[in-house]
Amino acid sequence: MAIMTNSLLFDILKDQVTPALGCTEPIAVALAVAKAKETLGSLPERLEIKVDRNIFKNALAVGIPKTKEKGLYMAAALALIAGKSKYKLEVLKDITEEDILEAGKIVDSNIIHVDIAKEKTGLYVEVTAISGKEESKVIIKDKHDNIVLVEKNGEVIFNQEAKNTDKFSLKESIKGMKIRDLVEFATQVEVSSLELVDEGIKMNKKMAEAGMDSKYGRALSGGTLIDEMNYREYAKYLTAVASYARMSGYPLPVMSCAGSGNHGLTAILPVVAVGEKKGISYDKIVRAVTLSLLVTIYVKSYTGTLSPVCGCGVAAGVGAGAGVTYMLGGNLEQIEGSIKNMIGTMAGIICDGGKPGCAFKLAISVDAALESALMALNGVVISPDDGIVDETAEKTIQNLGKVSTDGMINTDETILEVMLGKCR
């Protein structure tokens, strides 16, 4: 394994695997609002928010941590009251019950105005805070915590784009690698250097434990005790209840992957669940989770940070399948086979926003990931003659990216149109 590749993959993990409190779309807006208020220096009289259609879609029905509220307006109001930009994707972690009441008053005052920036592609958040003659502006692009512009009264305080920084080449650089490189890294890296992965396992299991006593958790278990579940049942259960708790607004952070908390849950928890039930060593589980996270990031580099397709199914689920295949003794060919199987199975499942109902999709994704892994381990792989599946795992992922972006622009617009129609 080349030293340069090793170092680059470490950097990619640190950049793309981060803690997040709450769904990352409203939290990205909250981060921009908090920074705009800090820059303005006072509570604004008017707050103008512009977001791309996917930020809007994913934030429409998702719960805000520590509250019973949903959506961008409450996230923005809370950020005005108690948000701290230094916490990045945990920007709302210090909010109190009193803050929630004050935020509700701000929402009712109608000072917050949200519009969809239809001309913008990719992740985009623009916040303008106005108080009298004072005005501040903050823009986030491409990644949920990537502030690229800060202005006050027309004067540029910070402009990342003007500095020609190369931050996003990190994620894009993974495109120059092969699945082989990711497997070699996960196999050869010192486990002691993967503290971030270990932290992610612990963090995401806590969210799962929080979701076990929910209405969804009780229904999914059907009264079956965890000790009585087989590894497939446990993997689905652990992942889905964590998602349900998170999307309902449970006030715990999760370790996100490629900008999504649900991706982090899907990439981590099924692998952990199978490993625990199969008696796999913890070091091997950590390595398998590392591979899962890297494969997820690899797929997302082609499908985009936000897209019309369910990333938990076609990205994190692909990663989970690869991680499980590796953990159960699969070789490179079998790992690549699981990737082809998963994409051949799940391509096309749509993303209709972040919401508690995502838990159902995660359960399906986990089940398909385990099926894809088991089939590959037994030499059964979808033929390259079938659909978008190709000769190599890399080319199959590229085909998925083309379908998910170029091929589904109208789909995304139609999904948003339907969702907006429900709000009228």
C-alpha cells in the first residue's frame, strides 16, 4: 500500500466521517444562520434563507433534536437563539427548553423567509441576516459544514473560493482509486489509528439503544429479545431503530458519513451487528466498518452529496455489504461482487426527504446488503450483462452515478413538486 494512498485515505476519513446532532440538512442551515448572526453581532430583524432543492426536500419533515418541531424554520430560529458555529454539525447541542420557547416565538414572528434556489445544483445554503442598516451573509456549499463565504455590510470577511482552496479534492480524489486500494487500507492500517471509527461505532450504538423503546422499535422487534435475534434480524433492527430515533429528533449525535447521519448509521451498524452475532473480533469489526465507510464515500463521490436516490440504499448500503463480505472472510473478488449485487438490487430507490419513515428504507437496505454479501460469498454475482451492472465494481458505481445525477433531474423536481403540494 503506497504511503501517499494511506495518508490520503486517512484525510478522507477525517473529512467525511464527522459527528452530527440532528439531520444534516436543517443543521447545515442552522450552522449558516448561527454564523450569520455571530457576524451581524445582534439578533436580526429579518432572516433570508436560500437553499438548493435537496436541502429543502430533506429538511421538510425531519425532527429537530430536543424539540417536537420539524423543518428549516425551527432549525433557523434555534440557531438564532442558541446556535454556536464553532460546533459545526453539532451547532444546536447547547439548546435548552427556554431556547425552544423563544425559537417558537421567532418562527411565529415571520422574520424568517425561506426560498428554493432553483438555479443552484449541489448542496447550497445562503443566509442573509438584516438588522437596520447592518447586514451579514454566509454561504455553505458542497459539504454540510463547508462555509465558503462570510460577508458583513458588503465587505468580504472570509472567501474560501477566492483562496482557491482544494478542500473538495479530498472527496473527489477517491475517484482515482480502486476498490482494491480501499480493501488494502482497511486490511493493513493499524487499528489503533482508527479511533474515529471506534468512536463512530460507540456513538451510533447509543442512538440505536435510544430507539429500541420507540413505537417503531417495539413493532420491529415483534417482542423478540435481542439475544434471540439472528444476525440478519439484529442488523436490520439495530440500524432501523437508530434511524427512527434520529429522524424523530432524539437529542444524541451520530457519526455521519459523506454528509449524512443516516449514511453513517447504515455504513456502521449492520457491520457491527453481524460482527457481534458472529463472534468476530472487535479489531476485525473496526476494519470492516472502515471499509464500509470508505466504499460509501467512494459511491457518494459519483452520486453527489445530495441526489434524487436514497443514499442509504445505493451508497451506505453498498458500503455495508462490502464491509460484511470482508468481515466474513471474503476476498477482493467477492467484495466487488457484493458491490455489484447491491447496486443491481437497490439502484433507483428514490429519496423523498429526511423523515422518520427513512427507518423503513434503512431496514430494506440492510437486508439487501446482507443478501448481496451472502450471494457474493457463495459465488453468485449479478451478470455484467444485466442493467447498469458492469464488468468491474468501479464501472458499476460510475454507471450508478450517471443514472442518479444526469438521469434523474426531472425525477428530483417532480418529488419536490409533490412534497410542496402537500404543504399548500
